Amino acid sequence: MTMTESPPATDAETPVAATSPAMGLYDWLSTSDHKRIGRTWIRASLLTLLGTAIVGVLVGFEQVDASSVDLLGGDNAFFQLWSLYRFALVLMVAAPLMLGLAMVVVPMQVGSTNIAFPRAALAAGWGYIIGAGITVVSVLAGGGWGALDGVSGDEADAIALTLLGTGMVIVSLLLGAISVATTVISLRTSGMNLMRVPLFAWSMLVACAVWLLTLPIAIANLAIMYVDLRGGPLAFGNPEGSDAMYLQLAWILDQPQVYAIAIPALGVIGSIVPVIAGARQIAHWVMVTFVGLFGLLSIGGWSQPYFANTTDEVLYIAFGIAIVLPVFAVIGGAAATLAAGSAPAGLPPAHLLGALGAGIVLLAAVVSGALKAIEPFDLAGTSAHGGLMNLVALTTVTAALAGLWFWAPKIGGGFMPSGLGRTVILLFVSGALLVGVPQVVAGFFDAPDLLVSDPGDSAVDAMSLVSAIGAAVVAVAALVVILALVASNRGAGEEPGDNPWNGHTLEWATASPPPVGNFAEPPAKVVSEAPLLDLADEEADA
């Protein structure tokens, strides 16, 4: 049994564009080319991002006037959209967007002709799209993860569909993670050991490993709730009303598990900054180690407050504080590399802004998480929970968009609009901070996580207003991303060339767009994490 399919033979004289014809429905449903599969994930997750951002705006402005909670039709409707926003942002936007980017880039980074198990990766993409669609429709039909006003018969059916859709999304993420992780482990080119794997590919391996270790626990949670809803004692689907279903899955959205979706952001930073600096990453092995440590400290599943209070345990506190160290180390390593190199003059490119912005937001997230883990601050159950989730998820989205602009020549064959890119990144970074930080601050004033009544505190009201404005900024940024994607697809633009950024890793040794099979001939034996820099050094010495 093979893990990839042999690419069809192509004429060496055929232009590269001829290997990427316009795709019809049959092509989208049957392709085994990892680039096309990745684009399916990326486009679907970006459209989901726009819808999720709009829901976030509605929820944010509802919380500004929490005393009435009638903009959305009552407490239960608010709860349904509030929980939809959270699960969608983490499971249906941030994780699949980064996974789609990895499906395009990682095989080329490790010198492979395709992703491992391409049919499984394609099936996972369509499973994610269908599962997300089922989840959204079922929530709008009265489902969700519980109901505050009681569960009627029709609502029980809709809730069952919500659980099914959520399960489909998680299974699809796991299947996609298997394809990406297996590619890094088994399909590396000659000479590329794990210490020579580029940082983005390495971070995706770490992230996929953590997802595969932890997300099956969420499948078990969903199965328990489904059985309970369909014939059990209704411990979770209480006819009198309960948010127990949401609470049983809330560990996915809280530390340490929520950090697992941000692991690839460290890899994006480590891939972009050295290229902009025109220098090797300082102490690459140290960066590899700290990305691995960040992944280790992101393992959740053992921390499920619904079943046992773990927020005051030593392990929870240690994880929450210790995770600050690898983030500081990776950002410090990137800053040192940037300072040691010679970045070009003029306005910074969008992908550099995105990498730096993602680092800033992630730093705000882990500091917030450390404060949340310190028991005397007593932030458990407060709005700081939502603030942390927003900061981490929007870190991942910002980093993925930086990667989208950086790897655009390999994803679509051309450049993404640079001006719109800078606008998008600045909006996302400012929006993320405006959404998340005020929620963390409001936690110090004992604002509840699910705010359905006026807390009677002007400081909390002010923080809710700032957070709602931040949600509106994120929604505008999401719309600009869609416009930029449409503009890049329609415009002819400047031909990017094979290596427009003078990149260091193997994806920049392919054509733009890459042909089926990626490489005209197998890459030369790799002797470091930056094989194209090695080649340049050899040519300079010759």
C-alpha cells in the first residue's frame, strides 16, 4: 500500500500553467494533488471566517446591553450563537485554515511529490465542509450545545445534529492531521532528518501530534452526550434547561488545549522572518526544541473542569505559567535573526507584518493565560476565558494569513495584493487585541464568561463595548481577506517567478505555480534546514 499516488507524466516542454487547468466539480471531488486539496480547505475556512466574524459582532454588541438580551431573541438564542461563535472560530476556522495551508506547503518543504494519503486528505476536506454546514444549520434551527430554556423534542433533534456536525468536523481535522504528520515523518527527501525539517513543517508535525492525542477525547464527549440525549437519563440534555453540553466540551476552548491550534503560528514566524532578514535562523535547533515544548504544554483533555475542578491543581498552574517561556524564546529567536540580517528598506511586506503581529497577539494570549492560571486572581469562569480563546484563535488566523501572502506564489501561482495584505494584517492584529484583552480585563471585575444579565459594573460595560468594536474590526478584516482573494484570482498581476522572496527551503525550488508532482527531479541531498542557502553558498564559493 502506497501513501501517495504517482503523478502523471508531463512533457518537460509543457508550460507550468498547463499543469493547473481550471477545475470543474469532478476535479474538486476527485483530485489527488495536494495543492488543490489544500486550496479547498483554505477557501472553505476563509468563507467560514467571514460568517463567524459576523456572528461575533452580533454576540459582542448583545453583551454591551446584557440587561435586555433581546437583540437575538432571548437568553437561549444568545447562548446558541455565543457558543457557535466559539466552536466555529477554533474548530471551523483557525484549525482548518492552518491545516489547509500546511497541505499545500508542507509536502514541498520536505521535498515530497505529494501529501501522504491524498484521497484521505480530500475526503477530510469535504467532511469538514459538510460537518460545518450541518453544525451551523442545526444551531440556526434551534440546536446547539445545550439550551438554557429547556430541551423540547424538536430542539433535541437539532441538538443531535449539532453534535453530529461537530463530530464530523473533528474527525475531518484528525484525518487531515494524519496526512500532514505522515508526510513529515515518512516522505522527507534524502538527508532531511527531523532536526533539518523547516520550522513550519516541524510545527505542523507537533500540532498534528497534539491534535491526534487530544481531540479523540472530544469525540468521546460527543458520544456520551449523544447517547444521553437519545435515550439516557438526560443528564446533559436536561428538559428544564442546561448548558452542561457546552461545559463538557469547553476544555477545547480553554488552556492548555486551546494553545494547540496556535502551535503552527510559531512555525510561520520561524519560516518568514529568516527569509526577510536574508539570514539563517539563529540556533535553529533551539527553535525546534521550544516549538516542541510549546506543543507539550498544549496537551489538554486531562483538564476538564466539568468533571473535576482542575483549575487549582499544580499541573494546570504549571502548564499555564510555563508556556510563556517557549513563546518568548521563539519570538526572541526571530527578533535576533531579524536584527542579525539585513531586512530590505521601505514598507514591510504583509507577511512580515503578519508574522510579527501573530507573535504580539500570542504573547498577549500566554500572558493572559498565566494570569488566569494564578489562583489568587480567581479568573476561572470569568470573561477572561473568552478573552484567552479569542487571542489564541485570532493569533492562528493572523499567522495563517501571513503564510497565505508569503506562500501565495506556490498556492495560487501569483502574488496576493500587498496593500490589501498590510490592511488585513493591521486590522486583524488590532481587532484581536481589542476583542481579547478587554475580556481578560473584565475578568478581574468578575464579569461572567456567559454574560446574559447586566453585572451592574461600568468597567465591565466599557470593556464589553471595546470588545464589540474589536469584533467589528475583525469582521471588516475578514471581508477584506475575501476581496483580496478574489482580486488575486481575477487579476493577471506580476509574474512572481520561482523564488520571489529568496526563500531558504525547498518549496522555493519549484515553479510558481508548482506542477503536478512539485519537482522536475528529486531535490539534492539536504545537509541543513536551509538547503537553498546552502546552494547559494556553494555557488558563491565556486
